[in-house]
Amino acid sequence: EVQLVESGGGLVQPGGSLRLSCAASGFTFSSHWMAWVRQAPGKGLEWVANIKQDGSEKYYVDSVKGRFTISRDNAKNSLYLQMNSLRAEDTAIYYCIRDGGAYWGQGTLVTVSS
Amino acid sequence: DVVMTQSPLSLPVTLGQPASISCRSSQSLVHSDGNTYLNWFHQRPGQSPRRLIYKVSNRDSGVPDRFSGSGSGTDFTLQISRVEAEDVGVYYCMQGTHWPKTFGQGTKLEIK
């Protein structure tokens, strides 16, 4: 059974940093693109970043470029999102997904507030 | 960015009746590889989204056959042949052809 389990969310002040993790199981992690998608409270879905199987290609939505970094560790079956210079508008549930959206984690809530 | 426009945004439906959601993109979603990367997702309150349809018309495993997807180019439709109580929630279309991948605003389906 495919499982994606996010962790690392929480309350952080504007300008602060947070690192999200996603533990994957039930499939060959190194064979799939992975991504982060977020959803602000009561709002729709926004694709944040993508990473290729070997980490050689990464794509970011403009609103997070230069502040967020997606990475992966195929030996640990794990996906990460390093978030720096956080803003109030980054407040959202962050979902780890296997690219294409076939599988989603339960999400982890990031709240940026003073 | 490719803008995905869904209609209607609110969809009250009687149990057992059909429902249809439209999704239009601001650019053609035909990829250079010949595929059209248009997916449909369903999100129940308090839950993660679930993919229903991928590449316009392919149902994901376990998705009831009352759900169907169609369309081409810039114009796509999700149809539910007979709405059941478990179908309530928000439906999103999403294009994966162009970066950044983008979602529609969502269509909230409720039972009348």
C-alpha cells in the first residue's frame, strides 16, 4: 500500500524557516517524480514544487522561488521542503504527492504568524 | 501561467441525478509528447484530495464507473451519471502539461 506521511509543520514567525519531510513507502520511491502541493485555509490547491527521480531537475512556482528548496533522499525514501523567509501567505496545509497526483499524504499545517 | 476556469462553482444536485462540471484552459493542454495532461480530483471536507481521472478520460483504480471524463484541447468535462451521497465535496481540474501545474478554482457539489 502506498503511504506518504508528512511531518515538520507548525507555527513560525514571519521571516522564519521550517523544513517539511515526507516519508514514502509502498512503492519504488526512486522511480517517481515527487511534488509538494499546498492549500491555504478554505482555499483551493496550488502546486508548489516538483523534483525528478534523481533530483537533477527541480521546478518551483514563482511565489516560492528563491525561498523554498525541494530535495529528496532516495536511500531514505524521503522528500523534503526547506522553507525560508516565510510569509503570512505561505500559511497552508502542505501535501506531499507522487507526481500526477495519484497519491497524496494527509498533509501538514504550516502557520506563519507573529 | 495556464489559467484553469471551472463552471459552475456551486453545484446542487438531487441524489440519483446526473452532474456535469466544465473546465476550460487558457492554452491547449496537448503536450509535445502527444498526451493531454488533464486530471480531475475530489476532496471531501477534512480530507486530502483524491485523483479520479487522469489524462482526460482514464479512471483511477477504485473509482466508480459513474465518473467519466472527456474533452480535448482547452475544453474538458467531468460527468457523474448518478450522484450518490458520498460524492459531495469539491472537485478540481488540474493541468500537468505546462509548468507551473495549475488547478481550477474548484466546484462544490452538494445534495439538494
